[in-house]
Amino acid sequence: MIFIINISEKYVNVLHCDCQKAGCGKDEIMSEQTENLLTGMADAGCKAEEIVKAEHILQTGNMRELTKFLKQCRCGLLDRMHESQKRVDLMDYLIRKTEKQSMK
């Protein structure tokens, strides 16, 4: 079964099967578990390409590979968080430096 997934920055919109045959029986909504996984990844800040890849892995039924991939995505998010923390630390330094200069 093939699903069309519309991914935006903040949500995943799961649509119906892309089969155009009338009465093919494949026009079903994606399982709630799959939808929750993909939506959760989007909510966590995963990239669209990562969400699509996770969906493809999920379709194969290889849960070990999916778990491994989700852990890789988590590491990427953690790296981005650390980079963001460095920028916040730099801003804190600049604020303290500016405050000290204004006290002179």
C-alpha cells in the first residue's frame, strides 16, 4: 500500500493511498501507530527527509532498523541542541560583558 504524506515544518498530514483505481480497496487511512510515529518525529524537529525514510523503513517491518534510524535522528537532534546551547552561552557572555562596560 502506498500513502501520500504531506510534511510541513510543524505537522505531518497523512492522506489516502495514491492508487487511482476505483474500488481498489487500498484507500485506507494509515494506521494510527504509523501516523503517531511520523507526527511525533515532525514534532520533535526531525527533518522531512528523515521522516520519509522512517516511513519507508516502517513499511518494510524492520523494527530493528527503524530503532537504529530513530537513534541516529536523536543524535542529530542532540547535536543541534548542543550547537544552539553554544550560541546561547555566547549571548550570555556578550550580555555580561556589556553589563560590565555599562557599570564603568
